[in-house]
Amino acid sequence: MDIIPGDILEMKKEHPCGDRRWLVLRVGMDFRLRCQGCGREVMIPRKKAEKSLKKIIRSGGSEQ
């Protein structure tokens, strides 16, 4: 998958705050993501993130 910092990922499951959207801060073997609802930052393995991904919203505004 071609995910770059600045993209917003919409996940299948909600974060406990109720939001599904996460901003990508760093990519590599792990992703550093920031919740768009509460601002919480987490690092999750790339494989887990790609598995639970529903939609990619590009930083330019287009969706994939």
C-alpha cells in the first residue's frame, strides 16, 4: 500500500472516543497515527494497520 505522512486513514473499528479517522505522522515498519477525535497518538505495526484499514483519504483531498 502507498500510504504517506499526511494521509488520513479511516479504520473499520472506532477508537474509544468515537472517531474512525487517524492522521498518519510516520510510516515504516510501524505507523505512528494521531486520532482525529481526541488527539491520542499510537504506533501500530504496518500489517495490523493495513488489515484494519477501510479507506485512505489523501492529503490532497482525494479518496482511495
